[in-house]
Amino acid sequence: MADRYFPNLMPGFVEEGETEEGVAGDSLQRLLSLPYPKTADRFLHAALYLKEKVVKETWFSCGRRVKDFTLYTGALGTAYLLFKAYQVTNDKNDLNLCAEIVRACDIASRGSGYVTFIGGRAGVCAIGALAAKHAGDDTLLNHYLSSFKEIHLPPGVPNELLYGRAGYLWACSFLNKHIGKGTIPSAHTTN
């Protein structure tokens, strides 16, 4: 049993020397020493590039069809990413595309037995309501809120976040935080 091991292919410890100012290279130290606005701008551009790449790969390459409607692994996660990008940039195109994806997820999730924020219908309704509120579409906001209120926890649902009661309560809390306190009354969450 003593002969079971993996050979260590890592080099031995190499002590670092002191770095000089203006050393060429793109190290983390050099990046962190940049003035804050320049660093923040670089991070923003990198994040927006990644957002575009994610949207292209998960929405446009699928022909704008929903295969998986969940926030956790599906199209709703792309919609939420677009919403977060809208919050940073105020780009209405991101909000409109978010609303388009949520509408497709709404259709795909009808009749789903999953009731949580991350993996079920509650997440679709919650993010749909949030996008509708920011778009100023009261009709769509009321549609998503009424659809949310039609969700009932099945008997024997586990008390877990991904597929259970905790995930549903998270969606209730999300709506109350982002739409308005009392949007989902406490009587609805205690039953």
C-alpha cells in the first residue's frame, strides 16, 4: 500500500525577488496598481464581452428556443444575466432580450411540477415580474404575479433549495424585495 502515490511534477519552491515598478507583463499586481476607473472599465468591458458570448451560445445558437427553462442550467439564467447587465449599463436592448427569453421560458415552464426559484416555475414568474416592472409593463407584471400566486407546493415537497420549499420561499422573498414589500403576503408563505 505504501507504493501508491502520484509523482510530484511541480517544481521546487522558488523564492520571488522584489519586483520593480514598470516591469513588463500583465500580472495581477500590475492590474491592481492601475487607477480605479481604468481597472473598473477593463472589468466592465470584459464582463460585457462574456455576457455577449453567453447570450450567443445559449440563446441565439439554439434558434431562440428553450430547451431548459431553469435559472440553474437553462435559458432563464441567460435572461437573468441580461437583466443584471441592464442594471449596470441601462441598455434597453438587454432588458428587451431578457423579457423575450422569459416569455419563452414562461411558455416552456407551464405545467412544470417544479416550484422553486432556481429550478422551477417560481423563478420564471419572479424574473418575468422583475423585467416587466423595469420595462414599465404593468399588464405583463400582473400576468407574472398572478401566475406566481397560482403555484402551489405539492404535498411532501422537501425542504431544500433546488427542488423544495426553501427554493419557493426564496422566490417569494425575491419578489418582495424587488417588486415591493407585501407583494407576496406572509400568509402565502406560511402555508
